[in-house]
Amino acid sequence: MVALVAVLVVFTPAHQLMLRAQDNGQGRTTVHVVQRGDTLFKIAQRYGTTVESIAQANGLTDVTLINIGQRLLIPNATTTEPGIPTEVVVGPADSLRSIALRYGTTVTDIAQRNAIVNPNGLYAGQLLALQDGSTGAGGIKTGWIHTVMPTDNVYRLASRYGVPVAALLKHNNLRRESALYPGQRLLIPGTEASPTLIDLPAPYTQLALEPAIVEQGRTVILRVATGLPTAMSGTFMDKPLVMVTDPARQNRTVVFGVPPLTRPGVYPLALTATDERGGQHMLVRLIEVRDGGYPSEVLTLAPELADLINPAVTQPETDRIQGVVSRFTPDRLYSGLMGLPCSAAITSQYGTRRSYNGSAFDFVHTGTDFAGAPGSPITAPTTGVVVLAEPLTVRGNAVILDHGWGVFTGYWHMQAVNVRVGDMVGPGQLLGTVGSTGRVTGYHLHWELFVQGVPVDPMQWVRQGFF
Ligand SMILES: [Zn+2]
């Protein structure tokens, strides 16, 4: 018997290796095969144990060193059911029903567990607990449990979840001729992508947000697909969204920004698809905007800087900038992650709430400040076209790049400006140097990023790509 268990451990696919390898009355031992993205901390959380006990059970001396495919004994694994995350983030295409189906649970169970009174009040970004043992660590994406229904068979399930029949059979120790029975729980081989089970009315076939949690001052990419060619329009928070359309008119991509002072809450995303016969299909989903977690700072302005908070001086210049960054170039010039435009330390983050001379914290810092030494280089973070290069009253010597798809970056208070309007620049190309022009307290680069006219956190673009 012991030998048989050992054979199973060696040859069973990864997702089944959460099986009990021993049950000898001294606590359970589970075997986990290390997956891409795993850390000991994640694994410990998932099995309700500690990094220390896993390290001890496996004789690990360096807890940061684990390898994909490595088999780890998990002593005293508890509570959570393999494959089902403890919590999920509701997506815009989700309903309680689609979530219940996807994870092999029931609408009633989710509703009770989360004290949901009105299932129609579900919103994108909402966190739902799916089982006990939730640690708030987010979903576990290694596979999904499907509870078999009377009409199911392996072929139908394979096509519904977009996995090969062979993989489905293999992961569940089934043969082609094996009969499924209602209530049977099948492990759907894990993928990092979402399963296709969603709840959308025709002609909509996809509605997805990235990141899944939408925050003040951050960029979001929305993807919408329809099963047939349509014209489409939409709004978020009642503001029109400019969409990029594929040639077949079935896929839309929208990169948009959430204004930094948006009050946290739930806001409507409204879409209208118009099919070739003129039929209109409205879709409204609620999306939660969360607090962006920004700091506050108190600033005292010397008299010569009072212009900074004088609307008569700032407004015309702000309107001018707004006009430039509200254009939309349908070709995307940016790609990958953005580089940093300046190698100096960051002295003030985007989104910082500011009080000037004892005012309320009504001002928000709409860019990232770098403490560059006078004359140090400022470089383009990605490909773009120079659409503004001139001296301004408040912003000093300024450059704005258009990166396409409604994305612009701005560089203020420069000393030298080395580019002209119309120049195409590549990543790392010199734009100019750090200065102290305009209304400033010292030498620095203020870097700003606009998406569809909204100033958003540029640093998010250094960590995440939006296309
Ligand atoms: Zn600044």
C-alpha cells in the first residue's frame, strides 16, 4: 500500500498532488508540486500552515529557493479544498450564478456566506468568500472544481472550459468511456486564464477588466467582445469612453483612467452595441472604485509661488494642456513596460493630497517628482511623438509626448529641451534636462501621464503593460 501511494505521487499530474499521501493518525501530509509563481509563503497560506513547518518538513535551509516542479511535503494541511479559491474578485461579466458554476458551488452557499441579500447588487471588484479559511490572500488559480450536472459529459465540459478532453480525463483519472454522475466533482485543469463561464446577454461574449480591482488615480484596460459585428459606444461614470475597434468590429479595447479624486464607491459602466440590422443592445454593469491609498502633505508657498494656487494663472494653462492630452490617436505607439524618465530618487508620489498654506487637502499632486540634479538627462519612457515643447508659466519648459490610444506623458520644469513638435522619439531617447523653470521650489522633474485626458499614476505603467 505504501508503495502504491509513492507511485501515485510520482506520476499523478500536478493539480492532483494535493492528495493525501499519508493518513497515519499523526496529522495529514499532503504533497504539493511547485508551480510557476509559487512562493513558500503562498503555499503555506493556501494549505493553512506556516513557512517554517514546510521548510522543516522538507529540510529547506533557504526558504526563498524553491524550484518549479519540486515536490514539497505539506505537514498538517488544513481546511481549504484544493482548486477552489477561498476568495474571488467579481468580474464585470460575472453573476452569482456564473461564479457558482465556475467554482462548483451554489448561489445559495455564496449568498449565505457573504450575506448577500440582493444578487442584482453584485459589482465588479467585490470580494466574495467561497470557502472557509479565507486569509484575504486572493484567489488560487490552479484549477477549478466543476460539479457535474445531469446534462454534462466530458466533451461538453472540455469545450465549455476550453481544455483538451485528454487533459480533463487525465486530471480526473477518467477514461473516455467513464460515465459521469450528477454531483461528481471534477477538477478542471488549471490555467492562469479565466474560464469561459460568464454571464452576459447576447451579443456580448466578453467583458473583462484589468486590473480586477479598480482604484482612484489608476489606469484600467477594458476588453469587450461581441459574437457578431457591432458598432459600440460606452460610458464609465457617465464619461464617454473612446474605444479601439478591431477590423471585424467584434473586439473593443478601452484604456481609461479613474480621476484621482473620485469618491470611492460603485459606478455604472454602460455599453451599447448596435448590430448590422440596427438592433441596440444595452449592457450596464456596476464597478467598484476603491481608495488608491495616497499620502497627504502640507506645503507652505513662498509669496512668489502663490500663482500655483491662483486659478486666474493656472486655469488657462491647465485648459491648454487638457486640450492637448484629450486627443486620441488610434495607433498604439507604446509597448511593453514604460521606463523611468529620470534615474533620480522619487521625492513626491502621484496622488499625494496637498494642503497649501493651511488650506483643506483639496489639491492633488497629479504626477511623480524625481529629484534630478540640475542638467541631468530626461528620457522618453517608450515610443511617442512630441506634441508640445514650449515654455509655460506654471509648468516651465514643458514637453508632452503622444503615445497613441489616448495615452500622453508630460515633463515639466525642464532646463534644456532637446526635441521639437513632430519629432518621433523611442524609449530612452533624450528629451531634455532637469531644471527649475516655472513655479517650483527647486530642481526636479515632474512626470505626468494622461489616459483619455485623466492624469493617472505614471508608476503603474512602469510595472504593468496596457494593451
Ligand atoms: Zn510634481
